[in-house]
Amino acid sequence: METQVIMKRKLFGEEISQQSKTTFFSANDLVIAGNRYRVANNMPMFIMAEWFRKESTVEFMQALEAKFGKIKTSGRGKGAKTWVHPLLFIDMALAISPKLKIEVYSWLFDYLLEYRNNSGDSYKRMCGAAYIRISNKSLFKKYITETALKIQTACKVTDWQEASQAQLKLRDQIHNNIAILSDVMTDINQATRLGIAKTLEAGTK
């Protein structure tokens, strides 16, 4: 999937943003969440700029860059975020609090981004199969919009950026089933209804 999507994760009541394409995390979001924890535990505020200037941080960043290339990007203007490589993100989390590190470390091993990207690829397959099958091409945009809403309802999602791993996996399966049925059925709407129904039915077994 080529489009960059911002995923959201919860940490100490705050949202942590992650880019789906680069997998980079927002360092700013981590600092906000981390300082919320530190203040609640009578600890001094963590200053990101000071941490980036530390000799140990600079050395670690140089080692990461040697292996992975670009590991930090910063936007410009008010409200711009600093995005960092997952390993640098974990190092920052450790500097803020060992408790934070335990939480964010597990994020590297979940499949949230994988399912988000798979869902994007399967969406393209579904659209391609549906476009070939639909007789009146002028109705394609309407069909896709309505189908996307039906899938969102079936997955019980209000905002895809906050969808769970299970919800993203379900969407991926629905996309693929609709694409398969569109190849063999002449009625595209029936293929959609059946694709959703069969996926949900399989999920309850």
C-alpha cells in the first residue's frame, strides 16, 4: 500500500501516532504521554531537545543511521511533529520511564500495521474486480462508497485509524471475499452481500 496513513495507539490516556508506510512514531506524542506519567509520579518533565543533544543519544542515532538510513524527520511550522524510527522511539521511551518502554516494545511485534496495509492492498483487488464486473461504469463510485460503509458497519468501526488488529483483519478478509465472488457472480451487489455475510459467518465459528 503506497498511501501513508497515520495510525493511532493509546498510551496513558494519550494518542500516539505512527506512520503506516515508514513505521515511524511521533516523538512529540510520546513526550506528552510520558510527561503525563512523570508528573503523576512526581518526576521532572522530560525535555526532548535536551535528550537529542545527549552524547549517548547522538551515538545511538549514528549507529541506527549506519544500519537503517534516515531514522528521524521533523516537520516545520506550528504543531509539526518529529517522527522517529521505532528503535529510537523505544530508546526515548526508556529515557522517560522503563514502564513506557515495556508498553511500546510490544508494539514492534504486533500486526496492526501489517493488517492495515494488507487491507489497503485487498481494497484495490476488490475495486478492480468490481470495476470489471459492474456493467454501468458511471455507478462504480457510488457502489464503492456504499460498499465501504457496509464493510465499516460489518466490522463495527467508527474510525479506521483507531481500528483494532481484529477489525483490520476482518476488513481484509471481506475485501478478498468480495473480490473472489465478483469474479464468479454476475450481480455485483449480491457478491458484496454474500462476501460480507460469509466472512462474518466464518468469524463466528
